[in-house]
Amino acid sequence: MGRLALLALLVPYLVWLVFAYEYHFLDGVNLLFHEAGHLFFGILGQTLAIAGGTLGQFVFPLACAFHFRAQGQRFESALMGVWAGENLMYTGRYAADAQAQVLPLVGGHIHDWEWMLSRAGLLEHCEWIGGAFHVAGSFVALASFGFAAMHLLRERSARAETQGSVTLQPRR
């Protein structure tokens, strides 16, 4: 029953993410992993130090998804896909800000996406790139939600079949 309630609560959240996304509580968690990514990937050079923030924020939801999947917990693994999709939306907002740079920066004066997109010659396309991240994140989040719902329905159906089947024993 708890999983079904969780899915029901996720519906308005997903609608809000897809159509009206704004920075919110989960992005604070994403930001922690983003900043940690700069440190961990920073040992591999300047480019990966900058890109490592974005890479780092995806390590944790994907690691959780793989962990749950390895444990046979498909529902929970799919929910981590929702987190990864939300993370793509968060990345989209940051990438779209590369030229305007109105978002506050944490721990430095370098805007990761301005740095990366300007070196790639794509800075003038930052809003389009951010929008593409948002669309991709929406797809990932909604597809992951669909997989979570599908696994929950399969589990409930299998449980109902098991509980509903009565084996008749011949009388002796």
C-alpha cells in the first residue's frame, strides 16, 4: 500500500517538474553531489574538474539505481530513474543560465556550463541546450515512473494470483 501511495504522490510532483520546474529541496541534495563531483573528478584535470560537478550529481542516483536493481528491487530502481530525470532538469536550468549567469554560484567564480559551452563554441545556444536537458529529463522521469508503476502492478498481480489460487486436494 505504501508504494502505491508513493506513486500517487509522485504524479503531481512529476507534472510540476515537467511543466513548471523550479529549484526545490531535491536540488539542494543534487548540489551537494555536484560540488563533490568537482573534487573527485578534479584529480583528472581541469576539464573534468569543471564537468565533474555535473557528472558527480548523476553518480549517486545511478549508483542507487544499480544497487537496487542488483538487489532485485526493480520498483526502487525505477524511482531512482525519476531522481536522475529530475537531475537532468536541474542541469538544464544551470546550462540555460550559462550566458546570463543570474543563478548564484557556490564555491567559486566559474560557471561550469559557461566554461564548457564557450570552449565548445556553443554558448549562444545555451538556452536551447538547457531546454533539451529539460525535455530529456522529463522523458527519463516519466519513463522511470512508468516502469515503477509497471513493476508495482506486476508484483500485485503475481501476489493476487498466488493468494487466489487454491489447490484442491482429493479426499481420502
